[in-house]
Amino acid sequence: MSDIFSNTILCGKCNTKMDRVQVMRNGFVLRAVTCSKCGSKIIHPRDEQEYNEFVNLKKKEFCVKMRFVGNSYAVSIPREIVNFIKVQEKIMDDMVRLCLEDFGRVRLEFGNVNSKPAHIEKINLNAKEKAEVK
Ligand SMILES: [Zn+2]
């Protein structure tokens, strides 16, 4: 099935050929078309749907149990979240990055495991600055 956005789309208000653009919303890049004449905008329906799923998922809070596994603790990540990430990332490694972000808060990052999280680089930078002061 071909994508509707690969076709020429005419503005419903003024019948002008609409231009393909990208719209940023909360870090999401959504495909859209705009009319240069009247300013009408249409977001790609699939991108819009995916974005709405993300917004709904963000509102949810899950209660998960902590379990003792070997010498570590394990928590289960709800399938809903993993499925959403899989759809977003297309490819997901089995490795995820985990770090203590703050007291009482652990951060789990999917995607690029090799790059350092921004806040760790910041801490290292602060440590370097302090070392240089001495
Ligand atoms: Zn128009």
C-alpha cells in the first residue's frame, strides 16, 4: 500500500498544492503538509496516531514488583512500553543503559548504549573543572 503523503495533496480550503514539511512536537518529528496560501496544515495520520499513543502512555503510571534474581534485583517493564519503544526505534538491542539518576530514581535508556547519558557527562565535566581549580 502506498503512503498517502507520497501523492500530491491539494488544500481543501483553497485547492492549492500543499508542501511537505516536518513538524516538531515534544521531540517527535511528524510528517505534515502545509498550504502556502492559507496556512492549513495536515499531520500525517499515522504519525499523529503514534504521537497520541505516546502522550497516553506517558500519562500512565505502572506499579511493578521488585524481584531478587541472583545477586541483582529485577523489575518487569510493561509490554505496552516495550512495544511502543520497539515501534519507535524499529530495532531494539537487548542491552539497555541503566543508571542512578537521583536519590530514589533510576533511569533506563533504550537505544544507543555506547553514548554516555547527558547528565553523566555533566558530572564528569564538573569533576574535571574542580580538579583544574586545585
Ligand atoms: Zn489553502
